Amino acid sequence: MLADPAPDVEILDFNERGTVLAVRPYCHTDHYWQVFFDTNKLIAFTFGEAGYSPPFTIEQKKPDEAGPGAIAGDMLTVRIEP
């Protein structure tokens, strides 16, 4: 990774799953993929150490969408892990 220019870290969006960041470290094209994967690993590690879990989705399905055997009035909650 190059020290100059310094990496860019910007907020791209706030949405229902969390904050979307743009992290742009600069490097020589020969090292692009290694820097890309190392940056993602470092972000995941740093956020994990700080107690931020990866986002997940919770869906609630109506009984007619819950499949066979569902009882009227039952709601099925599905947690989808990343």
C-alpha cells in the first residue's frame, strides 16, 4: 500500500443493514488483489474486536408463506446469517 496518497475512507450510504463505507487504499497494480483482501480482513477483524457483528436479515413470513403445517396466526421468523 502506498503512503502517499493516504487511503480514503468515506461514508457512501446509510441503509437498513448499516453504514456503507468506501475504503480506498492506494497501491501498485501488481499488489491490488492482495491489498484488497488484506483490507477487507482488517476491517472485519477491527469491527469484530470492537463488538460490531456482521449485519443479518430477519424476515417474517405470513402463515400462507410459511409452508405446509403452519397454523393460522403463526409467524415464521427467519434469521439469515451473512
